[in-house]
Amino acid sequence: MHQPLLTVTVVALILVAYDRSVRRAAVVVVTVVLAWAVNSLIKIAVHRPRPPVAEQLGQAVHSYSYPSGHSMSSCALAFALLSVTWVSSQPMWHKTLMVCAAVAFPLVLGCTRIYLAVHWTTDVAAGFAVGAAAAAAVPVGIAALVRRYGPPPEPG
């Protein structure tokens, strides 16, 4: 199992176990899966090579570069978690901390991709854009489905 998929699965199971919210877990899983699918399609369509292997630090990476999958999945996961854990009654310091963490996590990860020379800066920026777009679109889409077809049945 790939690391991002394992992480998303664990996060979704925690959400379901914590408050039995299939909807919140679905937002996280669908967001990351959608971002991954869009990322894969863009990589195939663009065929952008990575920076030269001689400049890469660590293990050489040879797959397509644009957009950065790590940046995309970290942004999608962080923003999806932010959207499902945001509660209007939370104190302002709690909301501020959540936003800072949701921005810092993908930003730091994206910087490491540039530092390791496995992505160009624009690859990382595009990854952020795809991840953020998925995180913005999925909760709206799921809410529209719930309005149209009703909420999913509650587990056992």
C-alpha cells in the first residue's frame, strides 16, 4: 500500500471511529483520491521531465515531474482535514493553529521537494493548486449529493 493511501485510510478510520461520521471520512478520502487522479492525468498529458539526475539529492527519481504528487497530496490532505474539523464554536486560537498547520505541512513538504531537486518550483506550485482545488470542490460536491439524495445511513 502506498504511503499516502495508508495515511488517508488511517485518518478516515479515525474519523469514523471518533464520531461515526462517514461523511467526514468520505470528504478526506474522496479529496485525496480525486487529487491523485487529476495529478496522474496531468502528468501523462504534460510529460514534463524532472530536474537532471546529477542535481538530485538522494535516490534518483525518473518519473514525470509536473505536478508534484507529494505537494498535491499533502495539500489535499491538510485542507480536507481542516474542512472536516473546522467548528464555528472553536476558540480563535484553535482555528489559527489549525490554519497554520494546514498551510505549514504542505509548504514544508513542497520545499523539501525543491531542495532535493526532484521537482521544479512550478511543479510544487501546481501540486498545491490541484490539492487545494480538490479540497475546495469535494466538500461542496458531497454536500450537494447529500441535499439531493439524503444523508448516508448511520453505521450499526
